Amino acid sequence: MNKIEKNDNKSANCLDLNNNKKNGKIKTSLELFALFFKIGLVTFGGGLAMLPILERELVDKRNWATKERMMDYFAIGQSTPGIIAVNVATFIGYERAGFLGALLATVGVVTPSLIVISVIAMLLSGFADNIYVKKVLTGINIAVAALLAKVVWSFRLVIFKSPLTVLLFISSFVSIVFFKINTALVILCAIFLGVLIYVIQRGQK
């Protein structure tokens, strides 16, 4: 009888543990939806402009990631097909809470844009030609440039770890800006060189 009771207790404990795990994932997934909805609502200028907000929310507030991990998220998001903001949201969501987390994070980040664009399309004709809209967009572009500059400055120690990474950054910048080489090609070359540098350094240890 005692053995049966013990087995029943073990089964109940396992069931409670599974329920707690499931509830924890659902809670985290809902947090991810709320977080990325907020980010999607206030982010202008593409996926990179969301990096300072993500740094504050994930690194500083929630301690879900390090700065190095943040750069990994964006490197993967940038080098995979599709919109970088969506890629990053999906990747972070999956890492934190599996498929449900990925789904809700992705839905959260795209929902504000869908709502705003739908309202504009329905209510405002000639939106892009409106003088006030043009002035607003000019201001937003300036703010986005400042945000991107902050990103580079904030993550400089993570990006520029060695003279080789500095050289790789300068080479990529010059190739894209001055020689107008296709961005995808530059990214592929940077990936290849990054792996090559890692293999060489590992072989020297």
C-alpha cells in the first residue's frame, strides 16, 4: 500500500512539474508578445533600430541575454532571408519559449505595423505626399540615425574584440560604401573570413 501511495505521489509531483513548466512557457510567451508588440510600436527605421530597445529590455531589465548574445541574434537575423526584425523576434521567442514563444513574438512585432499601415491605407489618400508627413519622416530619419550611432558605440567592445575584427569591419564598410559591392556578398565573405580566423586561432592554441 505504501509503495502504491509513493508511486501516486511521484506521478502527482511529475504532473505538477509538467503543469508548472507548461504554465511558465505560456507566461513567457505572453511576455514575449507584449515585449515585441511594444518594440514594434515604437521602432522606426528597420530592424537595427530596435537593437537599443532590445538591449534595454533583454539585457538590462530581464537579464535574458548578454550583449554578445544580442549581437549573435542580429547576426543570424541579418544573414537569413526575410525582415531582420521578424527574424530576430522569431529566434529570441523560440530560444526563450519554444514554438509558442516564436509564434507570439513574431505576431507581436508585426501587429503594430499591420494596424498602422491598414489605418493609413483606409483613411488617408496621398499620405506620402503630405507636407506634414514629410517633415515627420525627416525627423524620424534623424532620430533613427542617432539610434544606429548609439548601437555602434554601445556594442563597440563586443564587435571590435581584436585588430582582425576591426580590419574586417573596415573592409566590409569600404566594400559596401565606396565600392558598392553587393551586401549579401560582403556578408558571405565576412562569414567565411570569421570562420577561417576562428579555425586558425583555435589551431594555434
